[in-house]
Amino acid sequence: MEHHQGRTSYTYTNENNDPLTTVTRIALHDGGKTIETKHSRLAGADKRHVFYRLCDLRFASTVIIVEGEKKAEALANYLKSNELSGTVVTTARGGANGAKRVELAPLIRTNANGQGVKIILWRDADRGGEEWERRLYKRLSSEYARADLVLNIHFVRPPAKFDNGWDCEDALSDPEIDVNKLIDDAINERQWKTLHDLTNEAPEGAIADEIIDRFGNIIRTENGFYRWSRDLVWEATPDGLIQRAVADRLGAGATGRKLTSLMTLIKAKAFEPWPFSDANPNRVFVKNCDLVFTHNPEAGWTYEEREPDPEAYPLSRIGAVSNIELDRNLLGEPSRFLGMLRRCWAGDADVGDKIRLLQQFFGACLLPHTKIPGILICFGKSHSGKSTLIDILEGFLGGPKNVSHVAIDDLGHRFRPEALVGKLANLMRELPKSQLIPDATIKLMADGVVMQVEGKGRNPYDAAITAKHAYATNFPPVFRDTTPAMARRLFVLTFNNVIPEADADSDFARSITADIVEMAKLLRWALDVLVRLLNA
């Protein structure tokens, strides 16, 4: 553990004490906190979700598992000061999600007396803690049964007088509480099952866990199931796919009632409140890494490369489809792209300004929350390069997986805004003549505020729509809102030159987005301006 100016870091290691992951807890001025997770280069090969203090677990006769590194350190220091040897305090990063993914192998063994290691779970007294405890118990019970060992597990219960949210740090700071006695009085498995009315639990619970494990890293939100995919993003997964797996598992015994019961149980077990909004507002997701933007008084805003992290909850990743990778050693501008722009704007006195504005917009598409305007209007004559620019932007951002195509007049529709959730941009190559823009809705979206969205046949939920907007039009768009508040959210680029048919290349957008080197240069071009703007 390291502590420096409001930042406390905790390092997870492998069995040889080589660092894998560092979790940094940052204290905010308002009393809150934020968490940063950084993976070492070694973690690229060793992707396990390991326990904290992994090296110490092999020697422990008793293991206490708590929620969070700070609590683990506090309780470990208490045990050390009281000279209680043989007990190791550990945790798994990621809360209830961590309980679902952490590697349990170090705990599946016997101690020197041939008995199972004594495991004590000390949860927080809240709903999340209950889910964390239940998930760990289920997994431990299953693994011990598979290894033909007897599980020796106990559960610390908070004193009855304490309200929701009480945890082990509260116990350590309360002089009236005897922490040793609290641990000694931890209830056993039979008592825990009786408390939770699980003594005669139906087999559906085990089947539900089996189905969840089969799909790997999966969560259920208000908007449906999401699965961590090979493209290193959380991908929407249809309920029908889960239901088919349940039906296959039940075989001839499948009935409508059993299917419904199991699907309800799976949804409850995998449920996570919508985790994607503002999960990592200062993170850009590209094919080969996560780019994390951080600020310090001396260097200003900079970014560093980290291993892709599912706990950052990306819904889109640049280059996942188009193979664009960040290459810091790649020099030079995206010459083909800039050459096209200079041809489109040949003779315009403000061609340099237009290219700089467009560079800012490309940068704005990468990061969810910036002070850069989030609406681009490309206005001008037919065959002037507007649609080609929109097509290149779509290819750069990763195609249909990362962008939406909702008509601007549909943004006020009850169900249509949901299509923008998790997307990098909403793009349209044409706007109808005299199209009236829904000013209020598009301003909210451009600002990336949390708003209520709804899918057809599903309950409404809150999500931040951070997609930028780019539209091409031959006619001036009509805004009812003519105030500066609207103007400062807009980029308006005029296209005055018609490209002669003999010089037009209808395949240019496809060829440039297939040029991996050009796209990598375009990514650097966008990132460079993003850093400059953040430091302005």
C-alpha cells in the first residue's frame, strides 16, 4: 500500500509477488472518492482476477475476506497489533462483480490439520454487501464440493443496533465493539442458511449459476443483458440467447414455468444497476489499449496506455472493427484525409480554421465529456464532399457498432434516443429541407447529461447520452433557439465547392478507412488536439 497526497494505492500481485494490478483510491474535495485501476505489462499475459495479498494466502490457516482494500489493510493492521498470527485478510477488487470473477483456487485446500481453510466473510451491511456475500458463498460451496473437500465458512454479522452501511472499518473505530469477539462469534454455514431460508434451496439456484458461468462475464441491467465480448466491449446480449441456454440445460424437463422461474433468478443474480454512465469519463477506448487521461498541476492533462479493463464498462471501442491501433512512434499527419479537405475547401480564406475546427470535433468524439461543441453541421452544395466526410468519420469511429443513425427530427421521439446510448456519434448524411431541429433535446444530448431513455417494451432507465452529432445538409438547418447557448454547442462548416464529376472518387471514404496507417495517424491527430484543448 502507498499513500500520497490524497491518493492511496493498493497492488495486486501474482504468486511470485510480481505486480499485476494497482487500484488507486483518490479522495475528492467534496468528501467523495474515485477509483482508478491500472494493469502492469505483466497483466497482459496474466489476466487472472486475483485476491489481494495473494502471496500470504498459501500460509494462512484462517482467511478473512472483506469488501475493499482499505478495509483489508485496516483489519490486517488490527490483527497484527493484537498479535493474531495465522490469519490473513484479503479482498477482491470490483465489489460484487469481483466476487463473481476472482480466482478461488488459493482457498480450495486443506490446512496443516487436514481440514478446509477457515474462511470468514465480513460483508458491508447493505444490499451490495448481501449480494457480494451470496456470490462468494455460492462459488466457494461449488468449488469445495467439486474438490471433495468440506467447506469451513463463517459469516460476520453486524450488531443489531447498527443501520444500513455499517462495515468493518466502523467496527474498528468503535471503542465499544470487541472486534475479536465479533470475529469469534461469526455464524457458521448452517446458521447462515437458516437465516436466509436456504436450508431447502431449490436446484434452480445452482442451474442459474451454471448458466451465468457459461456465458462468462455477464451482467443484467435495466436495459437487458450485457456480455464482455472478444472486441473488449460490453455487448448487448438478447434475452433469447440466455433463455435458449436455459432450455438446453433443462432438456426434456423444460416447462414454461421452469424457464420463467430460472430466467427471473438469472436476472436477479446478474443484476447491476446501469454501470455505464460516466463509469470512466476520462478514458478513451482503442483497439489495443485503454487511454486514461489524468491531470496533475505540473504536467497538466496527459494520457497513458493501460490494458483493456471490463470494469471501465466500455460500450464502444475505436478500432475494434476497423483495426485502428494507437502507435506513438508513428509520425506525420493523416495526409490523404487532409488533402481531401483542402480540395473540398480550395479557395476558401478560412480553410485553416475549418480544418482546426474539424480536428477539434474528431477529438471531441473520443472523450465522453469535453467542453468542445458536440454538434457538427456540414452545410453546402451537392457533391461538395459533405457525405464523404461523414462516411470517413463513421469508419474512423468503428462503423455501425459505435455510431447510430437516428434522424434529427426523431430525437424527440419516445423510443428513438435509446439508440444513441453507448455510441460515440449519431451521424446522418442528409437532412430534409427546412428541417426544424428539436433544440432542447439536442442541447441535452450535446452536453452529455443523464436523461431518461426507454426501449420499446422495457422499463425506462437513466443514462448519459454522450454521442456527438454530425449531419450533412444541402439546406440551412432551422433552429428555433437562436441564443448563444445554442450557438456555442455548434460547429458549422460550409462546403462551397462542387467536386467535378471527373475528379470525384465515390470509393474514397472506403479506401481511406481501410488504410490502417492513415487511420492510425488520424487517431493521433485527434488525440493531439484533445490534449491541447483540455490544457487550454
